[in-house]
Amino acid sequence: MIFRGAIGSRPAMLSVKDTSISLAFEAAWVAAWDFGGRLYSLWKGGETYRRGLSGRLLHKPARSADSRQRVGLEGAARDPVLEETAGQAALLSHSLERDARAWATSAGHHPSAEVVAIVDRCAKFDAAAARGDAARFAEVYSPIGILPPDQYLSTVLQASDGCSFGTCTFCDLYHGAYRVKAADEFWRHVESVRDYLGESAALRGRSFFLGSANALAVPMDRLLEFFDAMPGPFGGGSRPVHAFVDGFTGARKSAADYAELRRRGLGRVYVGLESGHDPLLAFVRKPASREQAVETVRAIKAGGAQVGVILMVGLGGRAFAEGHARDTVAAVNEMGLGAGDLLFFSELIEIPGTVYPKAAAAADIEPLSLPERLAQAEAIRAGFAFEGLPPQMARYDVREFIY
């Protein structure tokens, strides 16, 4: 529902959707909040800002600048954005309090008391409130390393901490020892997430994401307890559950296991294939072979769940380029992917402090240039052969992740 009015002399538009609310001044300034009043995004003169529940604020400069540039704003650098958006929401709140009837839809409807209350919460979400909110987030969650792009607005529930392997040389996403929660501990965590999200849960209510790095590696009896615990505190009902699994431990579960999880709500499982070239997987210490990854995906699909497969473009540089492209195509073609499945192309990001850059330099591996990485992605895509409708394919830039 769209209400039009004015803040001072500036025409403005208040948009209320099923899960969020936004304020816009023509096409020059647009801010969005969830129903809890937490800022989610700001678009301002071509500059884009996105805030996660963790408090991280990601800034993407205007399109005229380097389109690949992203800046994570830290500390006081975040405050101007938060003060600006809270200030504009406060002006809107004052306008609605004075005369809500000055704001109307094209059909003559006016903002309800519930909408006015949401706007008031947005107005209170300034820099100080955002810092307090991020501190509360840290009490509820362990650090969330990464999510698939289509799950950035899921409700994350952490069944485990850390990664069950932690050997991949290109990864710096998970720290600390791997640990699986006990059933009662997980139940308390689910309740704390519900209480923390409050009204904000509407924006993140389409699905659960069972974390962390490799949640479906958990033994079946414990997994079933986790699946049974999730819906209750959120009002019951059906909501799909998504999760990561690696090809090595994923192959230890049968199609019947995945079918049982599917009956309990499993929607899609994300498998980081990275490459189908076994020598490259060994070089980056990825704990799975091409055969195991294929076996895992086929078992998941036989159990009735969908799959998201992640490929890494540029991994192994020029030394592994030919085998990487060839064997990755072959592996994907053996998986039986189709409509409803996803294929993500994730570009290798060499993270300072990880093992991969040092290992690649020691082996005299030259990285692929940007045009070469784009060409590799196109060559892999061109080699796919699917029966029936193909999976959806998309780019996956880990630098754009916030939660």
C-alpha cells in the first residue's frame, strides 16, 4: 500500500508491504526498515547502503564508480547513515502524528495506527539504538560466516558452531572449534532468536536456515530433534528449512535420510562443489571428491529436496584452469539438476591471512585476470547439458553478504 504526502515542502511516499516499510523522496532517496524498526537499506543518489542484524553496514558506491567496489563501514563511520535515516523517519512520524489524513493512497485510505507505530519504531533506530541492537544480536548468535544469496533474508537458527572440517585453504569464514548443540540448548537458542527478532521476523519469515557451515553433517537423530524444534516458537505452520552440507559427509546420508528430513520441512540443500577437478580439490584441501559430491547431490534429489550447487570461478588459476572447467562441467552434468535447483558461480576471493594465496604463490600459480574468470564462467556454463528445464543460474559474490 502506497501513501503519498509531504514532509515539509518535499513530496514523499510511504510504502507499506507485507514484510517491510519504506520512505522515499521521489527517486533520490529511499530507505527501508523491517517492522521492528530496524534499518535494512538506504539508496541515496546512486549510493547503496545495506545493514545487517549483526550491525554491519555495507556501502556500494555509485554505478559510475568501480561496480565491484564494496566498503564495510565500521564503528562511527556507520553513524551518519543511521542518524540520517532515523531523522527522516522522525519527521515522517511527526507528520503522521499531526495529521495522518494528510497521507493517503490513490483510493483514499490513510495510514493505520499499526503503520504509525512502525514508523515510530523506525524513528527511534538511530546510531545508539543500532549499537545496542548489534550487541543484543551478538548475545543471541555466534558469528554467521556466510549464507547462499537467496537466503540472506531467512531466519538463521544455529544448530552448530564452526565448521566440521575447516581445512579449505581459501576460506576464512568460520573460527573456533566445531560444536553441535544439545537438543535443549538448541531449543533455548530458537526461543532467543524469536524474542530478539520480534516484529522484525516478518521480513525473515519465508524460510529457516539451519546453521552453521555444515549443519546436515549432524547425525540423523539429533537433526530430527532440531527440525522438530524449529517451527513451534515461531507459531508452528510450514516453513522450508535450508542448510549447507559438504560432499564428504553429505554422502554418508542416504536418500531415505534426506526423504525423512524432507518430510520434516527440508527444502533445499547447498553443496559447495567449488570444482569437479579432484587434483584441484586436493590442492585446496577440500574434504570431498567429485564422486562424493555427485553422490551427495543425487541422494538429496532422490529424497525429494532441491539443491543449490556452488562453483568457484578462478580457483587454481591458470595451472588448473583446463581441468577445473572440464571436470566441473562433467560433475554438474552427472548430478541430475533441473527446475527448482540452483547453480551459483562464486568468484575466488583471495583473503589475506588464508593459506591459499601463499600456497598458490609457492606453486607458481598465476591467478586468472577478470576477463579470464568471466570467460571461464561462460565456458563452464556452455558445457552444461540438462534433461528438461535447467536449474536457475546466478552470480554469488561473498563480499555482498550481510546478516
